[in-house]
Amino acid sequence: MTEKSLDEEIKIAAQKARKLARYMSSTEDLVESQIEKARQRGDFDNLKGAGKPVSLEENPFEPVEMRMAFKILKDNDFAPYWIELGKEIDNDLSRFWKEVEHFKQYTKIFYQDRHNRSANQRYEKKKAHFYFEQRLLLEKINKKILDYNLHCPTFRLGRGSLIVDNEMYKVISQVEELIAEMLESSQSQ
């Protein structure tokens, strides 16, 4: 393709774009002028519901045939399964991180004093059990997320799966860094 023909194609495309832009702006101007004329004539005066707040109770995106069922469920404090499951996932994740913080507090308390070998072994067993339990909890939450995504009506509302190994790495790193800090501070005393 030569440079001259490329320039000609660009000019033609630009002319088409200008024509479309003029048409779109003239259409917009036409609509705006029609609305303004109707307003001046008073066509919008005394409309039903004028001056009252807009009711946002009705969801325009919900299927018409399901509105009555959803209203009955909403009036009785029920929500679709996937919404309840989403709340459950949020609570489970919150509980997970609270348990991590609780174990970190336990670790701080444990490492404030020196302990004998058997106490250290018991702590290490407890820590290993804690890691195991947290991994199981994360896997359970991940299954709930999969179930949520399967029941969710649109992919945009879906949740990303947890990468259990990454989450456990965060937990283990936090606990082990805390232990290192506690040991370092006890040795400096």
C-alpha cells in the first residue's frame, strides 16, 4: 500500500467520522430542543409523582415473573441462596483472620517467658495443628466460593478463588516473623 493511498483512506475515514459526529450532535440538539419546548409548554407540569422521591424498591433488572417471589422473600428477610452464601464466606474469612490474630497473641504470650523443652514441643505441636486447621478452613471457604460462583446470576458478581498455599504462606510468615521478633527481644534482655 502506497503512502498516497493510505493518506486518501485516512481522509475518507475522517470525513465519514465528521459526518457521523455532525449527525449525532444534530440528533442530540434535536432531542434537547424538543425537551426544552415541551418544558416551556408545561408538558412536564403536574406529572404523577412530581415532587415525590423516586421509589427504588423495584429492581429494574430482576425478571418480571420473579418480582412477586422476590418481594415475598424480601419482606420475610430471606435472600437468594448465593447472597446468603456470600455473607457466610465473608464471615468465614473474617473468622479465619481473627483466629490468626488470636494465635499470634498466644504466641506473643508464650514467647514472653523461657520454657523447657517439653513446653516448646507442645507449642510446636499446637502451631502445626493450628496451621493444619487453618488450611482446612481455607479449603472449605474455597469450596463455598466455588458454590457461590456457580449460583451467582452473573459472572461480574463472582468471587475469585483463594490460593490456599498463598494464604497459608501469609499466615505462616506472620507467625514465624513474630516468633523471630520475640526470640530476638528475649535474647537482647
